[in-house]
Amino acid sequence: MTTQRLVLRPYREEDAADVRRVAGDRAIADTTLRIPHPYEESDAVAFIARQQDNFASGRSVQFAITSATDGELLGGIGLE
């Protein structure tokens, strides 16, 4: 899904460092139930790896929210 400012797309393996940067922010971890702090790159790799199975089984769908102009990972959204 693409808008003028944002793109929602599946997570990719190469997103791991950016997922760690975003999810590793203490302010983000404080507002969620399932994001550990500190958030390691191995946590991000495992999170991304689970997405295809979760979607295929109907458990959840997760999208990376990125900037339409430069592709920067800004956050994420999901449905369970």
C-alpha cells in the first residue's frame, strides 16, 4: 500500500538493523507488551523470520511503515 508520504510493505531480512533501531528505543518498548528492552538485532531477525509463517497460518499480518521518499523504516503495524 502506497500513499504520497508512506509505504506499507512486508518486512525484509535487510530491515533487521532498522527494526532494532526503532523497536530498541526505550520510549517504544515502554508502550508495548511484547517488545523486550534492550532489543537486540537477533530479536529483530527472529521477528522478521516469523512474519511469513504467522501470515500463512492466519495468526497475524505485520507491515513495515516506510517513507515513500527515501524508504526509511519509520515503524510498523500489525493485526492479529
